[in-house]
Amino acid sequence: MARLAYLGTPELAVPPLAALQAAGHEIVIVISRPDARRGRGSDLSPSPVKRYALEHDLKTSDDLTALDECDVDLAVVVAYGRLIPKELLDKIPMINLHFSLLPRWRGAAPVERAILAGDSVTGVCVMAVAEELDSGDIYAQRDVPVGEGTLSEVRDRLVDLGSTLLVECLATDRLPTPVPQSGEVTYAKKITAADLELNFSRSAQELARVVRLEGAFSFLGSKRLRIHEARVVASPGGQPGDLVGLTVATGDGGLELISVQPEGKRRLAASEWRRGLHSGDSVRLGRSEDL
């Protein structure tokens, strides 16, 4: 079994750490991002990975230079959140678990960008950490169908498979023979609020993908409306943004609302929300300045 350093930050990086520990590897140190305000309160709190490490009595640090003081065989990086300096890469061999089929979707939001692009298949790669972002040679990879899954559903499948793949790669004293990346390089930029706002001039198919990211929103008047679930249906007629029954007209097709959350209120079925509007007038979704 190997002596490992583990570098990771968000919740999705916890299962791979747990899997490596369960497989019998010695986790010498866990490096995570500094404590931060992660909720509505003002108190600082540890990252999910650091919280797991503390609960399991693992040594932790938020300083990469702590690796200089550790005797490890390998460092494992999973969604750490910052580039590794070249001087550390020269000292310590490092592998990274990345949630795409590289070189497609290098960068911060590979699962989100795969869904938005309508990719039918994505996957996980165990790769060498290189100085250039997500450019290292690949030790192992597995495909995962995207289907119509939400971000959480696809990500959970990737994390489960990736955790298993990591353990398989480290099951012997030597990593598999690495293979250089090949194919067109694309980059997965971080998701912003602009990516999540529904522009009904786009097609219903595109908008449904945004909804699957689990943060989509629009406006009814000046109030924000979260769209939790929706599906593509035939166009109800009217202009993009017009709400006919439960279906919003789009640039191509209709988007039927299934569950929504008005600003300041609970999540509820779209049918219940629609009944509560108490308006015989036409309803249109979108920013007021665009209507």
C-alpha cells in the first residue's frame, strides 16, 4: 500500500479519499483550500474534504508547502481548486482524477459543460498532473453515459466510478502505462449566473439542459423564479417567454414547467404555482426590460 498525500476541496472529492483510505493506503496528509464562509453565517468553516479528514484524525493543511515536510510515494489530486506549482511537480509525483474524457472539457466545470453541450457520453480520467491545466498523460479512463441526468445524478455516477478507478490504478506498486491525450482540446469554464438564466429565445432543448444543472432561473416581473424541473414539449404558440398553461414558448419548441420556486418561497409543483397567480391576463417570463 502507498503513502499518499491527498489534495481536494469540495464534497465530490470526499468519496475518492474515503475509497483510498478503505483500500488500505496511508493518507499521510490532506491538503485543502483554507476555511471559508460557505453558508449564510459569518463563521468560517472547513471544506468538505478537510472536515472528513478531521473526523478521521488525518493530518491537514491549507498550505501546499506542507508537502515538503512529508515522506509520500504519490500525491492524489481531486478537485483541489488551484494549479500546482512546477517546483512541487518536480519533487513529488502526482496524479489527478478528472471528471471528463480528456482532452474534452479541461478545466473547472467539466460535468456542467458536458451537459450544456448535449454530450451523450462523458467519463473519468486518472491522469498525470502537468504544469499546463489538465494536460497530463492518462493512466486510465472510463466512459459514463450522460442521458437525461441532472448534474447531481451524472456527477454522482462519475464520482463512484472515479473512486473505483483510482483504487484500481493504485492496486499494484506501479501505475499503468500512461497514454498521451489525443483529440480536440476544449475548455470547461466555470459556470456563472449568466449561464443559468433562461433566455427563452433559445431552443427548448438547450433550456432543458440548463435546468438540469439545478440552478436555472428566470423572472416573473421583478421577482426571480427558480426552475427546478422542466421538459421539452411542442410549442404552445406565442412569443418566446409567453406562458401558456404550464408551457413556456421558446425559440424552438416549448418548455413545460414541472416544479418551480418563486422568490422567497418554497419549492412547489408548477401547477400549484400557476393556480396561485390569480390572473386572467397573459403571463410572460423573462427580465422586465426584455419584455
